Amino acid sequence: MAVPAQNLTASIERLPNELLQPIAEALVPQPLLTTRFALRPVGTWASQEAKDQRAAWHLAHRDLLTFAQTSHRMLAVARPLLWRHILICNERALVTLYLRMIKQPEIKPWIRHIACMANITGTRMIMGIHREWERQTGVRWQGQPGVSPASIALELLMIITWHAPNLRDLLFAFPDHPLPNQELRDPTANDVLLPAFRATILSYMNSPEPVNHRHTFVARYFPFHQMRNLSSLRIYCHRDEQQSRDGSFPQLLSHYTIACLPDLKNLKTLELCCSSASNLFYEDITIPSLPQIQQLRLYGSRIHEPRLVALCMACTNLQDLLVHFEESTTDDDRDLLPEGHTLDVALTGLSDSLRSLELVALSEGHYLTRGRERPRKPENHRLKCIPHLGRLESLTLDYRGVFGTLGILEEDDGERLCQLLPPSLRDFTLVCEWGTAKDWKQSYLANLDMILHGVDCLCATQSLKLSSISLAIHSWPAKSRFHRRFNRKVEETRLRCLRAGITFRTFDLFPSYQDEDDVDPLDEDDFEDEDGGDILPEMGDGGLEEETELELEEEDEASEYYFSGDEEEDPEREARRPPTFAAFMEQLGEDHGHSFDELFYAYHEDRWDEYLF
């Protein structure tokens, strides 16, 4: 029999405050994400745009508000929690919060997290704030003397953050919109950057002399160094790939944040999304010591190895490092490395503090510069420091960071996976993106087969005490030509992990900020073999006999499973090939450090590029 609602309310009323408090705290909305992506439990990625996160926040906040409206006692318990996480998503929210903090000053110390999802420098937003201010107050907004009416949003937000003494987390996640690099007949049709702000930002970018970040208008409205309790700062920048991306206000705010990091003595967490984490105001790549930074997360970043090395060397107590690379490094970056230190060296210096590491290249290429060693072999182009990170508990890498830029993995690569991980590791995730445009070839499945063999070896080893192993893979292997073989392999690996007490799962590859809105449709030819037949076999009515024939055919073609087919010629490589062995020796110079026989066979076996490039 159902309990009447009045009796249920009365029973809750009799609970002591020690029990009511955790009940109310469970209803508090979670802080919004810096990144736009979240992993579902089923193993696929969900894009959580600003409007989706806003809707989820309002649903959770409404439940907490309903709890507070139950009775006066519930209101007394839940009222401080109603102001713990603040979401500013439009003109009304900004003006209302400002006026509420003036009329009810007791709410100021209750504010812990502020997420600004309103485009406070947008033309339409600024006009709307002026209208909303006049509607709620009955008078036109009058700022301080000398303050432009266009700065109304920045002025209100500055006062809000300044008068929240216990503010811990600050998130700027302005919604994506077309950036102002195109002519618009109506400037309010899209909420583009106000021309006055645009001109100021361009003046900073084009200044012949470095601009002192303390003398910019950003420093006036965002005095982060004066927020004594601010421990987390998160900025989401525009992911638009147009040329004006660097001229947006969130990018300028990101540059300003990097410049003033030495002054933020209490900041422990820095998260930037779709930013290069560079410093517009100083050309010097070196960064002062930042011992206060413990978590550094760069989503969809265009950062290159030199800048990342500088950050790692500055953050001497770094515990959590996450970088999702959107651009590949180049050989020119090698000359910009701070003191010649590579990322491998920088991470080795963090071996006493680093507990979580996630480095993933979301596009072709690599985030490590090629070294000067000879021969320059692909297996050397990897992170060699991983086994020496003695306190590392969580590791997420793509195959480049683990194995180097090898094209096809071998069985030995899977077996030596046990030697490439530290004994302290508990959670290991490998991103199986081979980074080629021919992932439909059987070479992808061959490499994946070697990785599954490596997972089996991890289950059998006694030197590691892993609790979970995850593989980020393409979603199409389960529907490819060898889908039965793939499913059997994955299931066998899952059972082996289960017997070893390890949780095993697979999920889709990490999404990219560059192409999420421009996904190329799959070509029908991708589902056909070379003879024009459908890759996905159909089951006949008989079922058993036809399935057996397909399995036998699959086993007969198992050799194809390990080869990618005929390799295409590389015109650029052929153009750089020395025409003769003598020319090869001349390019090497006298101090090459190798025997004559070794170089002779390397040239005639077409391995000359291992020594030259």
C-alpha cells in the first residue's frame, strides 16, 4: 500500500539535520564541464553543448528547489545549497544575480561555483542586458565614470565574482557562434563580438611590442590574483576553425590567464578547451615556477611540445595532466624545446608527483618531435619515461606514446606491453587510432589483434596490479569483414580479464573538436571489397551450413588479416632519396658513428631514411 504524501513529508520532518543535510547535498547540481564531450556508460561519446548542459543543470536545480519549498525547516537546510552552484546563461540571470547579491548580502559567502555561459562580449547580449537592467530597476544603467556602456556585462560579472569571498571554481564557457570575420548586414543577427572589443583584441595581437597583460582591459575585469580562494579556473574557447579564432575574447582570456599564472598562488586546477595554452603578451616560452598547479587539463588543444614541456617543467607538483592534441608537432619545434628538454624528460621530472596522465593525439601525426638520434627508428619516437613514473595510477595514451610511430605491430609489441607500464598503475586506457586514411584495411584489425594479445599478457603478469583496462577503438570492426573473429577475440580477452579480476571495456575513439560538426558521410564503396561485393556477409535460411562456410573462408583468409596490402609509393620520399651510395655517405658526413657495412646494407635495403631524416 502506498504511503500518503503527507505522512511521507511528516516522516522526513522528523529526521535530524545530520541526515537532512546529505539528502539536500545529493540534489545539488553538478558543476558544468569544460569540455563538450562526456563518455556514456555504454561506451560511446555524447556531445554536451551549452544548451544541453544548461537544461540538465536546471532540472537538477529544480529538484533542489522543490525540496527547499517543502517546509520552513527544509528551506533552512537547503537555502545555502541553492546558491552553491550558480549558472549565468542569459541577460536575466546576470542582472538578477547582481541585484540579489546587493539586496541579500547573506548569500555572498554561499557561492562556491560560478559558470558563465553567456556571451558577455556579444553585441546582442550587451543590448539585452541594458534592456533587462532597465526592466528590473526602472532606470538606465549608469556605470562608473569613464566606463563604456558596452562594458556593462563585464562590470556586473566583475562585481559578482569580487563579492563572492568563498568562490572556488570559475568557468567561462561562452556558446559557440560565428566569429566576426565575415560581413553581416545585421550585427544583431548573430551574437558576434562587439566591434569595440574586436578592435582592442586585434591591437594587442598586432602590437609591435609585447603588451603588458596587467595594462589590458581584461586585467581590470578579471582580477584573478585578488580572488584568494579561487582554486579552479576553467575556460572554454571557440572551436571555430576560421582565421578569426585567435581574435575571439575567450582566446584572449586564455592568453591572459597563462600570463598571470605566477600571481595565482592558490590556483590548483587549470582547464582550457580549444586553446593553444600560449601567451600572447610575452614571446619568451619559459614560464616561472608554478608549484601550486596540481591539475592541468587541455582539451582539444593546439599546443605543441615546446609549450607543453615549459608548462610541465614549471608545474613541479603536477598530479594530473590531460592533453587532447588537435595539431601535430613539426621538426621545427625541436629547436624551440626549453633547454633542449623533450616531453619525455619533462614527465620524468614529475615522477614523484604525477598520478594521472592522459595524452591523446586526435588527428594524424604525433605530439612528440623527432629526436636527433641515428638511426631514427619509429620505435624510438615514443614516451620512454612511462615505466619510471613510480606514482602513476591512471594512464591514457594513444599507440604513438606507447609504441612509437610503428605502422604494423608485431606479437613482440603486445608482449612487451607489460614492460612499458609502471607497477603502480591501476587504470590503463589505450587509444587504438593508427592515424592513417586507410583504416578499412585489414592492418587495423591486425594491430588490434596484437593489442588484445598484449592485454592477455597484462592479465597473466604478476608485476602489475591493474584494476581496469580500456581500449578506445573504431566502432566499425564489429561490422567489418572479420567481425566474427573480432567479436571472439574481444570476448576471450574480456573473460581472461574477468578471471584475473580486471575490468575490461571498449569504447569509441575520442571525438575531435575540429570535425564534429562536419562528419563526412560514409561512402558506399567502403562497405564493398575489391571485387564489388558486400563486406557484410548475409546469412542464408539454412544458417548452419552457410555460417560454417563463412567461418572456413575467414580462416583461409586469415593471412590477409595481418597485411595492409601493397604499399603505395611516397613521391616525397623518393625525391629525397640519395641517387647513389656515395651521395648517401656525403649527406651523412664524417661523424656518423656507423660502420661502412651497416650503412651499405641500409642504403641498398631502402632503409636510408632511418639515418638521414
